[in-house]
Amino acid sequence: MTEQKQWSLEEIRSLIGKTIEQTLVVDLSMLRAFCQCIDESDPKWFETVAPGFFTSVIMSGGYSSLGVPTPYKRTVAAGADWEFLKPVSTGDVITTTHQFSEIQDKTSEKGPRAILVFKSTHRNQKGEIVGISTTNVMSY
């Protein structure tokens, strides 16, 4: 078994600004499956996307997609903020740009820790921003 490289905070900091784009076509079958999973029967959510769908389908941070390494062995989600600006409907094509934007050294007497911050902009097929999200991942 090969040992993985231990990345320093400085090496990871050099990756700030790394971006990736992902596209999602909002499809009626996806909305129905989501509503079924959460036991939602209101038909209005078959046309307009519920915010919960948006946050679960579009991984807000892009952490896994960007492949940014972490400085320590363990990682855990450390919170996300969402701002919804326009409704998303069936048939919309959402293009999300994920960006690695910051790493914060949070080392304390409890041990080494770092917070990695990912910012994402979500646009519809008209180029309108429908949402903005910030996701934090803690490495310890």
C-alpha cells in the first residue's frame, strides 16, 4: 500500500483560485424522486425546485470535484451557507462554477486543524445567477 503525500498549508494555499464547472439539467423525474424521498406530495414542487433539492443535488462546495487535498488525515463538513436569488424550474440548465477560495489555519491546543472554503455560483441557461453558496470543510 502506498502512502499518500502530506500536503502543507502553503502547498494547499497555492491552489486557491482553482475552479471547475458542472452542469445539471433539472428534470421532472429528478424532482419526483426527491419529493418521494422526503415524503413531499405537494405538486408545486414538480415544477419549481425546492431549495432542499438544490442543495442536495448540486454539491455546494465542489470539494470532491476540485480534488483539493487536505493537510490532515481526517475531514468533516463544517457548514454551508446558501443564498437563493431566483427560482429554478423543471427544464432549467444549471451551470455551477465551484472555486477553492481560502484555507484557514485553526490549530489550537486541541491539535492541528484547518478550514477549507469553497465558493460556488449557480447560473441558469440565461446566465442569471440563481444561487450562491459557500461550503466549509474541516481537516484535522
